[in-house]
Amino acid sequence: MADAGSPGKPPGKPSGGPAAHPHGCAAAVVVTCEHGGNRVPPEVAHLFTTRGDHLAGHGGFDAGALEMARAVAAAFDAPLFYTTVTRLVVDQNRSIGHPKHFSKYTKGLPRSVRQGLIDAHYRPMRREALAAVSDFLEAGKTVVHLASHSFVPIWRGVARTMDVGLLYDPRREGERDLCAAWKARLATARPELRVRRNAPYKGVSDGHVTALRKRFPAGYLGIELEVNQGFVTTDRPVFETLMRLIPATLAAALADTGLAWGGMRPPPS
Ligand SMILES: [Zn+2]
């Protein structure tokens, strides 16, 4: 499957942001993790008494995604918004009304109960992330939103042929250029790493980033990072390396595309 981007195109200036500054646009990084845990809130615990295995697997959460989100947020000194409530209760990465917003365990609940789950476990993170993005945009910054996810190494019996996925909207030049630059930086730093764009999922599918793109047509760059869970579960040293490599190469890619930010903390040794 071909990448959806334009690999031959050199990184250019970001689009959709404020007028380009001669030294680059001032950028702010915002980090989120929508599938950070498999916690079941007490009000629906009775639905999950025999679902332990399902909760522990990818159906329950994205293994390693919150660790990665913390690493990126720490490196950029960026705000981090996350939830540890399992997607099987309410999926933080789906819009209200989406058929998969609630899982098979919760979709049959009375409307009032589902509304309570949305109010308690869905809206707060969405509201906080939205406010952070709005504040940075109002301050004249270009916002680079990184949503941290992970994917299972084997899907329906077939091994995935990638290690890292960078998801974006190919129609948005700023996102496209940033991901092209980021992929190039990753290739230089770790040639053996299999990095794909808009795989294993499409960047334009329903999700938190997609919702924010609609809200902020200009000045907002939304990227979803997808890391192969194989590293998290069986190749821990590589995952530790990735937690340094991902923010370092993103920082370089920001600079490559004319996005300047406040500086980076030195990675923990
Ligand atoms: Zn996810």
C-alpha cells in the first residue's frame, strides 16, 4: 500500500498558520493520549466482571501509548491531556454519535447512563485539549497536536509491515510537510525503522484530531502517532529508544519545516 503523502517533495513552509515569520512560525506542541488505559469506572464495573482478558488487550487500550505521550510532552515541556478510562466504556477517539463511540458492553445502556459516561469520562479531556489549542492559537502560535496511539503487531493473523505510522490529512499542506520531514528524520536516525504515512489507519478517519481540524481550519496541525505494540510488549529496549527518538526527530522536523518553538529539554540519560 502506497503512502498517501508525496515523498519526493522537499519540506516546505507550513500552511494554514499565521503569516510566516522570517525565523519561522512560533509553534506550540500539545500532546494527547485517547486510549491511555483500561480503567473501568465504578458506575459500570458490573458490566466488566468477566471481561478481564478483553480489557487487558488492544480492545481495552493502546499499550505504551501513554508512556510515549509522557515522553513527548516532557521533551517539549508541552501540555498533556489523556484518559485512562478504557475505550470499552466510551471511546475518547470517536465523536459523539459515532457507531463505535460506545462499545458492545455500553451501547445498550439507558440514554441517561450513557450521557453520564460522556459527561464524566469523555467531555473533560476534549474540553481541556480544546482550550489549550485555542489559547495557543489566540497567542499567535501554530499548534502541533500529537495524539499518541499504538497498534497490534498482528492483525487478523497477518503481521503488520510497519513499526511506526504517522497519520495526517493529506489535504493539509502543513501536516503533509511536517510528516514528510519527520519521516525523513526518522529514516536518517534509524534506517531500519519501518515508518509509514497514513498507515495502519488513515489520518482523516473520525477521531480527536479530526474533530479539532474541523474546529480550527488554520493554524492547527494534527498528527496521530501510531507505534507498533510489539516493541512495548516484547522488545522493550527498542521502545525505550523510540521514546527518545520520537521527540528528538519531531523537534528536528519542526525546525525543517520552519516551525520554531521554545526549545527542548535534554532527554533523560
Ligand atoms: Zn488508539
